[in-house]
Amino acid sequence: MSVRKTKIFWSTSVALLLVAAAWLWWSTQHQQGPTAKRATPEKMSCALPVQLAASPHPGMVWVPAGSFELGDTVYPEEQPLRKTSVAGFWMDRTEVTNAEFAEFVKAAGYITEAERGPDLKLYPGLPADMRQPGAVVFVMPKDVNTQGSATQWWRYVAGANWRHPGGPATSIEAHESFPVVAVSFADAKAYAQWKGRSLPSEAQWEWAARAGQAQAARDHEQPKAANTWQGIFPVVNSGEDGFVGLAPVGCYAPNALGLFDMIGNVWELTSDAYRPGHGESASGPPDQVPRGMATVSARQRVIKGGSFLCSPDYCMRYRSGARQPQDDDLGASHLGFRTVLLAPGP
Ligand SMILES: [Ca+2]
């Protein structure tokens, strides 16, 4: 072996050893805490504290009026900060569960948009697989091109809906305490109206998530007491927080107002139409957005709170000020909601 070849051999060997050592270290770090937790099955429900019998609206908590700066400073769509005030209101202390949504569906005979399918008059250019009823599902890829698009892990799955969140082969059996997902804006609104309530505005939602602390949004750390993503998105999910996928509602400590899972678990729909920012220039019509291969003038809402898919290396939207657009008529496996009620306080 020549001197040059020997050098190359040793350089390569040292590099391989370093990579192996790094992988071993990472594995060890993530086996002692997280994987030990995952050795036990993920919980199917979590006990919620009993509310005071005197509460006029069981299952809801009072959010007092307040003034604060809407938005945050991490991503462009959350800026600029805007002074906002909200009046007091009641809010569901958890995300709406499968059991609660099932009660509504049964009583109202309601069929969700994901079960009915897209309005083909609105989407004449949709590819064949997206013309069928369905919803968008996160599917963990084996490998990923970091320069590529999110379609590497988001799939439109025919037959996916709130009863079958991962597609026809999946079910919500024994998942009564999990947040309902794959619902559209109209579905969530119909549920809220059936309950005599409404969906929160973005400002109401954000103020509630901050639990009355005007400066709470300046903390950009990944929260420990929330269902988010630990590992390397979207290919390694250590489940360090106890859940690889969705968690039942109420598994983490509530915020100071008694609201559970405002951050993480599922994104939550609001009643606000989406604009790409909080500035004056953001008051125009919604952007043209792609849906499949078609570009349509979709109506979009603001969604809040991030989900079990939010990670520091890809989407640090596990913050009260974070926001994203969501097509009104498109359900997704990381999207749910909760309701609010405008009524006198306690
Ligand atoms: Ca998690």
C-alpha cells in the first residue's frame, strides 16, 4: 500500500469510527430516557382533574380579558407583533375528543368533508387519487431529501377521515380520549354550533395559550410538558415525551388557566382567515395555494399551537405566537380543534 493510499485508508477509518461513535452516543442518550418510556405501551387515556361542581360550563375554563402583542419573532408569518385586546371568554380545557365528536355525529347525522370528498367543481385539475374522499396523513419516510418538499412525508390518503385517521386500515377504536383529527373548518364549525359555541379567533386562542402572561411568547425553547417531536424530523422520532404519535388529551400539565395541550399534540383551527403576517399589508385576499397539482384560490384559516410533528430542526412552531395556514376543506392527521363560548364569567 502506498503512503497516499495508507493515509486515505486511515483517514477513512477514523471518519467511519467517529460516525459510529456519534451514532452510538446518540442511541445511548435516547435509549436511557425515551426508549425506556416507550417500552411500555403509550397511554390510551389520561386522567383529567375533577372540575369544581359550581362551574357553569363543565369542561371549559374562563379566560379573563387582556391586552398583549399578537405574534412572535421566529418566522416571517408571525410578524410584525401587533397590539391586541380580547374580552373574557370560556374555552374547552382540552381539544375536542373522538368521543365528543362521535356524540355530535350521531346526534346531528353529520358527515365530514373528508368522508364526502372534495368539491370537484372547485378543483377541476385534481389528480385522480385526490378526487376520492380522503385526508392528508403524515407517513414517516425511510429516507428524506432535505432539499425536497413536504410531500415526502405528507400523503393524501383516500379513505382517511376522522373514523380512520391513518387511512381505511386504521381505526379510532379504544381511542375515545384522543383528539379528533382529519376534520375541516366546516366540520369544526358545525360541531361548535351544535354545542352553542364557536371556534376561537386567533387572538382568543393565542391569549388563552399564554394564560394571561403578556410576555410568555418570548420563550422559544421546545416545551418539555407537551407532545412534540424529539429526534431528527421526519425520520427519527424518539418519543422522549412519551408519545410518538398523537396523545390522548390532558396527558401533560395544564397551563396557568387550566388549559391542556394548547401547545403540541394537534394543531387547532381558529375562525380567522389566514393572511401571511400580522401587518397592514397582510389584509389582502388569501394567497393562491397549491392543492395537489392544481393551483386554486383556496380559503384558508389560521391554525395554532403546533403538533406532535413540531421539532426544533424543522418546524419550531410549538409556541403560542406560531401560526400556519390550512385549507378550509382539507383534513389532516395532525389537525383538530377546541371551542369557545361567549358568556358571562364566573
Ligand atoms: Ca411526541
